[in-house]
Amino acid sequence: MKRITITDVAKLACVSKSTVSQYLNKRYDYMGETTKLRIENAISQLGYQPNIVARSLKQKRSSTIGVIVANILHSFSTKVIRAIEDTCNENDFHVIVCNADDDPVKEEKYIQMLLAKQIDGMAIFPTGGNLALYDSMVKMNYPVVFLDRMIEGVNIDAFLLDNENASNLAVKHLVDRGHTRIGVVTPSIERMVTPRVERLEGFKKALKVHGLPVTNEYIKSMGVDKLQSGLKEMFSLCEKPTALVASNDLTLFEVLKFVKENGLNIPEEIEVVGFDDIPFATVLEPSLSFLSQPAFEMGNKAAERLLEKIEKRDVLFESEIHRFQPTLFQGQLPKN
Amino acid sequence: MKRITITDVAKLACVSKSTVSQYLNKRYDYMGETTKLRIENAISQLGYQPNIVARSLKQKRSSTIGVIVANILHSFSTKVIRAIEDTCNENDFHVIVCNADDDPVKEEKYIQMLLAKQIDGMAIFPTGGNLALYDSMVKMNYPVVFLDRMIEGVNIDAFLLDNENASNLAVKHLVDRGHTRIGVVTPSIERMVTPRVERLEGFKKALKVHGLPVTNEYIKSMGVDKLQSGLKEMFSLCEKPTALVASNDLTLFEVLKFVKENGLNIPEEIEVVGFDDIPFATVLEPSLSFLSQPAFEMGNKAAERLLEKIEKRDVLFESEIHRFQPTLFQGQLPKN
DNA sequence: CTGAAAGCGCTTACAG
DNA sequence: CTGAAAGCGCTTACAG
């Protein structure tokens, strides 16, 4: 049951290990035809598979990247992972997926582990809780890209939605449909998570742009567990909102739950715009509008950039914020 | 920018590499207190991180398993991955996730890659297209578990739903609600994918158990792209079905699309039972019933078994089929 | 065109 | 209680 090594191949083919290695690495430049054939035969006869671990140790490259997502159960994350994996595959890179659970402690553990495994680079949905660690990676010129979120003051490429514009599109859509009392529901922005902050800011700006007042009673930014009572408050006002923007899937869920439990009608009594897509939204009721993120494109672009940084490890890159545009969908969702 | 190695630590602590290695591996048995302290200090002073690749090469273990899913975009797969990852984490194992896209060629490539990386074991949602390869892993006594599907004649543990019972529960539910004309919609069973075959078989058996005839016109098993015309046929019958079982999420989607496009009312005109959960199903309309799989439990159990096999690599295990019971949910979905 | 030798960073008997 | 030496399976200058 012992594994076949390069030595076995060399013996069988009557050449040295070096030559077999050349063959494996496709350095055929000076290799005799017959040598090549002998090696080829030996390999297939023995069913030889190079040991990638040994190669990595020597080459100090693993042809593997790590992806640390906040939560793999979010469909946005899944799509991004999928896109990253596709891009990596095309370039003969492998992907290790990790879940940080939005927990800085777990995130740190995973980053350390990936570094110890000599992973060539990482794509991270950062928790924001490991500033020193992010910085140390920058110092080492270690290849990293951020997704979905950016960290102020950390010099790392970030790939994220144009969140302000997304909020603006949502508000514009509702204004166009005649609404003037528009509310917004977002998770707590205490931890300054980029999309939450930017979507809320964008929402307020958009109201002003459209000549509407910013009414604090229409803005609920709080832990998801408190949203039901927040919504109850909002809907006890004399001037109830007639439309709501739900800034992510969790808040949308709470909004729909509230709507259902209170027997409100969509869109007659309350019109709702959500972020990201709900699978099956096309074929279910009520029909909602969504700001969809180009998840696959974001994943692809982030992966390409990461691979480029890995390729040119010696080059010092200027880090950039890469913004992606959302698309507004009504009832029907895009295929991606 | 050169990495700190064990040699650097040894030098700084004025001990040999061996001793540092002992320390790293927590073999303190005979280690002097002061030696221990010196090493500890040296490590933290240098910010030393052991190179896992080198360790793996020597130990011939990587403390990593691979998961090959058919499609990461399915929420069932995501949940299973998540559960496997949690279990692995508790045991200091890492997880590499791969997408086979239900393509045997891709599956083979991934399996080879994982083997070359000296991964300690694999959890696979098998395509069924690589019998020889599965067998060769069995021959090597390489630790593998299958998920969601089993492969006839291949001696590997499989963790899957009690599909026949699931179909039976679906039929029973509908019969209890007074239905006698019950249809079923499943993807093509040409490739003999376990859940599809078993769910269809189970459906037929359940009809008989409940004294209902098996009507071929009520059974549509075909490529998802042909389902719309299949459903059209079914609903052109004089005796239309009054209830439908959709055996997975894709077929459920087609059913709901058909229902919506044809303005049918759920549940008045047609009652629907699906498999797996649709996120948001609780708060949307129409309210459906679902047979939910205990995805987290399945992932956990599969991972535990896999780790056990890795732990006791020398032991020859009897392979078993592990069945899990579905739960019928109406409108409301379970938290997992 | 091919091979001998050194080395990647660890671990592990074994000797003392 | 600690260290010298060999070795895991590769790759890579370098020599010839």
C-alpha cells in the first residue's frame, strides 16, 4: 500500500529523478523523445501521481487560495464562492473555503491556518475585527482581496457593490411609483459593516435628492431580533410609511414576516424593495422588487485580481476599491 | 521577508530543532521547565508559525478533508458543507470544498487533485460516473463517505434521506387531505440518481398502500427543460390531478411557474408538496408543504464517520447505508 | 541532453 | 532530559 514516488518512476524508466521532474514540469526543451516516452510509460504503468505537498514545500507555492466568508449560508456568498472557484479552476488553482461566522476570533484562526498551510493568497469577507492582522499581511505584501466589505485605512483591494447607488435606485423606484413616505430597515450599524452603513447613508441622501424629508421614525437600524418591535412602532405612526427598503435578506425576512402577520397587502398597503435575490421569488407572491448584486462578476473579478497579485508577488500594487452596479428587478430575477 | 523556520527558533532558544519540534507537538514529558520557557519566548519573539506543508510531508497526514458537492448553489449542499465544517473544526481538521457540477469528468479531476494533495479523506456527493475510481479508493482503504446518493455495488458508507418514506409521507399528507388524484414530478431518472429513483419508487408504492391506482399520466419524470410541456399534458386530462409532489427544488420551481402562469390557485385547485426547503417559504405565498431533510445532522454524522475512518485508518470498516428521516412542514419551515 | 547533490521545513527513532 | 542524523518527495541550479 505504499505510495508510488518519483523515485519509483525514475527507476522503472531508467533515468534520474531530475529528469522525471523535468518531464512532470513540462520542461521538454532538451529532452530526448525516447526518454520522454519511457517516462510516460513508467508513469502510467505505476499509476504515479506527484505528491503536491512535497512540491509545495520545495516551491513555496501551493497553487491554492483561501476564501473566508462571513457565512456560507448566504446565497450571495455562495455565488461569489462559486465564481471564484470557476476562475481559479481555469488557472489550475484550488480553493479552500472557510466560514468565519462573522466572528473575528474565528477569522483570525482561519487566516493563521491558511498562512501556515502556505496558501498563496486569500479572498476575505472581512469581519473588520482584525486590523493588525490585515495590516501585517499588507506589510508582508501577501496577496489578499476583500469582498463585500472594505476596511478603512487598510491598504487592500476591495470588491463591493455601489451601495449608495443601490439605495438611490431603490428610493427612485419607489418615488417614481408615487411614494413619499418611505422607510428603511437595516441591521445594526454599530460595527460599521460597509454595506449596512453605505446603504443607510445612500438612503438618506437619496431622499434629499428627491426632495423628501429624512424622518427618523421611518429609519430602523437595529439587531434583527428587535426588528419586529421596531416595525410595530413604525406602523403605529399616524403617518405610516407606504413603502419600505429592506437593506439585506435578513431584514427583508423580518419585513415580510411583519407584513404577513399583520395582514398587510403588498403592494397596495406597503411596497417593498429588497437587496439580493430570494430564490423562487419569481414564482411566489407577493411580487417584490430587488436590487440584485452581480455576485458572479464580483467573484470573478476579485479572483482575477488575486491571481494577478499572486503571479506578480514582487510587484507592489496600488490597492483600489472596485465598485459594482446593482440591477433593479421587479418580480422577475436574473438567471445568475 | 524570509519566513521564520524552526531552525531560527532553535537558534534563538539555544536548543536543537528536535527539542523545538517536541515542544510544538506538546511532548513535554521529559522537557525541562526552563527549556520550555526559552522556546516559548523564542517563538513569540519571532512570531514563528510552523509550516504545515512540511509537517504534512513528513507525517503523511494533512489534517484536511475534501468535500465534493454536486452543486454548491443548492441550499441542501450548503447546509451539509456547513455542518461538515463545524464538525471538522472541532477536531482541528480543515475542509476543502469542490464543485463537481454533477459532471463525472470534473469529479474525477477533483478526486485526483485531493489525493495528490494528500488529503486525509473525502465526503462526496457522487455523480455515479466514476465507478472504477470509487473502487480504487476502497481498495486503498482510503477514507470516503458518500452523501445524498449511494452507488450500487461500491462499498462506501452513504448518508442519505429515507427517500421512500419521504414520498410516503407526502402522499399520506395529501390523501389525508382528501386527494385521490395525485401527480408527481421528478427530474429524469435516466442516470439512476438515488434520490430521484427512490422518491419515484416510494411515490408509487405509497399510492398502492393507500389504495390508489398508479396512473402513468400523473407521473412526469423528465429533463427539467421539458417539464412545462409535461405539466401542460397532465393538466389537459379530463381528470386533472388535484395535488402534486415535486421531488426536488428544481421541479418545484417548474411546478410553481406553471401554476402561476396558468393562474391556478394553491391549494384550492392544486395542492403542492415539495422537497427541501425554500428560504423565505414561511413568509411568502402560496403556502406549501415541504419534506425537509435534516441536512445539518446528515453532515455532522457523515463527518464524524469520516473522521473515525481517518483516525483508524488500519481498521477495515463495514460500510453501511445511513438513513435519515424527513420531516413534513406545512408553510412553516424548521430553523436549520 | 541527463544526473548528482543540496535543500525545502519539518518529525522521529535513536543514542547518550 | 536533549541533540545529531536521516528522511518525507519533490525541484533546481549546476556540472558535464
